[in-house]
Amino acid sequence: MLKIRIIPTILKKSAVVVKGKKFSKSRVVGPLLPILRVYQSRDIDELVIIDVSPINKINSSKRYDWLSQVTSFTTMPLSVGGGIQTVEQASKIIELGADKVILNNAIINKKSLIKDIANKHGSQSIISSIDAVKVGNSFVAYDSWNNKITGVDVIDLIKTSEEYGSGEILITSFDKEGCQMGFDEDLVDYFGSHVNLPLIINGGAGNKEDFLSIINYANSKKINVQGLAAGACFHFTSLTPFEVSGYLYGANIPVRHNKKYI
């Protein structure tokens, strides 16, 4: 059985880290580089960085130049996204040292980009990121760049991602994002049986018990979760990824855990 990854998520805006609730009302957490140095010192499983800086205020050819500073001192696996619209941008991110690129808006409006990047860099280099909001009895994609509900069913986006060559799915609950009240079981139940790719669940974690709860729930539904991502609980509480991994390890959950932190 593959070991579950505990993945901190960083929303980067200019030179700082920000975090809000339900993709709005963001507040500054702190400067980017010192926060990344802390994660580097803790030898975490993987880190997700999304650049949420306004696209129209940054020269597209220089949008990811900051990444060279990050990779100059980090060895942890990095997945980077935010405004990727071309193969050239994806290639630059990988050339600067990221392991994977994260596509979000493009999988709704420019799905051919998935295939183009996969053809050049391989499916293992692509994460399809889907932000899901509940509408009636369904979950549809939320366009976080334009702050609107798209009406596109998340199951359709999962199938598109698989068909066009993504290597992994990262799904975030709009309704739980930043709220620290537990992961979204209804969302997992809705799409879970339709996912054949490695799956990362994000949005809602507030304590270590939340991580165990969603794993047990997914296991009860025979849904293969390979990663759990979180931001607010690592930014605004004393909880660390190591504490989460240690807690899961103690509950006999297979995790990537360095025993010196238990």
C-alpha cells in the first residue's frame, strides 16, 4: 500500500503567504521565504505552492522567476501552480526545479494544455487542481481566478483530466476551505468512485483528528486517497505536518513519516 502524504499548501501573493476562507478575505500569514525555510527544516513529504498574484500585473515571462530563489535552498518535492496557460510556462517551472505543475483554470477552459504538457514532460509532472462547490445535490467547479461558479460538474473534470493525461488529482472543497472544521465528506463521497488517478484531498482540516477521520471515511467507501493537503491549520495553529503524520502512524495509517519526530 502506498503511504499517504501530508502536504502543506502555500498561497503566494507577491513576496508573502496569504490565506483566507472560501477563496476570499485573505490575510497575510508572513513572508514567503522564511516560511518555506521552516518547512524545509522539517523535511516534509511535499509542498504545494500556488501563486495567486494577479496575472495582469505580472509580465508572463517573469511570473515564476521567484521560484529560482526557493529551489536554491529547498530539497523538498515542490508542486507549483497559479496562472499556467502555456507549455512554456510549465516548462519554466520544471526547469527552475519544481517536480510538478498544477493546472486549475486551464482544465476548464484549455484542456488541451494538459495533453501538451504531458507529451513534453510526462503525466507524472501534472496535477489537475479542481475547486469544488456544492450546488443542490451536485458539486461543480468553482473558478477561483474569476470568483465564479462554472456549472461544470467535478466528475466531468476528473474524467477530462484522466483522458488528457494528468497524473494526479487535487480536489479542494470551496465550502470547507480555510474553515478548519474538518474535510468535506460529502464531496469525497460524490466524486470518489470516479477517480482512478492518485488523489489528494484539500480543504477544511483544523486538527490532527480531522486527517484520521477523512482517511477512515475514504477507506470505508473504498476510495484510494494518497495525499491530504492543508493550509490554515498549519498557518494559524501550532499543529505541524509531523504531528499529523505521527498521529496517523500511531493509528496504523501508512504515512511517510520520519520516526525521529514521533
